[in-house]
Amino acid sequence: MTLNAELRQFVIDNFMFGKPDKHVGDDDSFLELGLIDSTGVMELVAFLEGRYRIKLQDSDLIPDNLDSINKVARFVESRLQPCQEGDRGAGRVIFGVECS
């Protein structure tokens, strides 16, 4: 399953109660569609941290990172990139290993 498909399934199961009665495009805003609220953001964060073993900081909790399937996918992919020598992405966790 692709990352986008996995994220879409999470949204359908958790915010649309398993019944995608309206189409949600990959770039559609969760907030504008009324699919997610502050509690929903916390559910999404818990899912991302558990499923992809990444740690989100308070500064990550912005619409640019979490307000559509594509935005979430880009954000997760940016956190899953391997740590490079000299990488100063403090707090970034890649498969359980913190970059420092």
C-alpha cells in the first residue's frame, strides 16, 4: 500500500467513520471539509508517531504539514529520509534512531 493510500484509509476509518460519503482529494483541506478538529489532529499525530516511528514537535503541528493527504505524506517522507552525516535535524527520529 502506498503512503497516500495508507493515509487515505486512516482518514476514512477515523474521520469519516469508514464511509467515504464524500470524495476527499489528495490536496483537499481536512479543515475546510470539516473532517478534522483539534482532537482529530491529536489522533493523526498519534497515528503518525506510532505507525511511522517519527516524533512530531509542537512546531510541526501546522496546516502546511497536516492539512491534506499530500501534505501529511510529504511531511512523513521528509521525516523518513535517512540521517546524513552532519545532519542537524535534532529531534528527528528515523525508524527509532534519533538524528543529532
